Amino acid sequence: MSFQAAVPLDELPEVGAVRADVDGHPVAVVRAEDGSLHAVDDICSHAEVSLSEGDVEDCTIECWLHGSRFDLRTGAPIGLPATVPIAVYDVKVEDDMVLVDVTAPRSATTPLTAANKEH
């Protein structure tokens, strides 16, 4: 693992996301409603739109343009029109700095279908 500085912890909103460039990767660093920290691809898999500009609710982030919603823990799309997962990165905090490892992205393997869409 190769963690790199992404954003100072005090620059994250209480609930919300901030865009960071980590080793050339656009990453959305997110604080969920439960206080947990997450890092995901900043680009929506449905359209070339920054997810860090979207709304965070529970442990999901919503694309502001078309309303696609993604699980911050798995990257799985849980709201159409997106059907392809986004990458999720490991996160840790050291000395009040959020660090992200973009060398080993994880993502859900099941695309969204009508059968597994969250209601």
C-alpha cells in the first residue's frame, strides 16, 4: 500500500465531499453522515461529472447531474442511470491529514440491474 496525502481533515465538511488529486487520480474524499471517511473515483461512471459536487446521504454519494447514486463502501451503483461501479480506495488519517491509497482500487463487481436496484 502506498498512502498519499489527499486533503487536511479540517477541510472536509461535516457531511460531504471534497475533490482531491492523488497521484494523478481525481478522487472524491467523503465524510458520510455517520462520520466515516471514504475515497472514491471523483468521476461518475454514467457521465463525466464530478461526484464530489454531489450530495452525500447516509453512506452514499449522488451525482448532481443525473441522480446516479453510489455506495461509498463498495462503489456499487444503487440508483440509475449509472449501472457501472466506481473505484473505492483505502483511507486513513495521520496527523490530521486524510491519506488515500490509489494503487489498489476496489469496486463492486455486480452492475446495477432492475433486479438489484435499491428502492
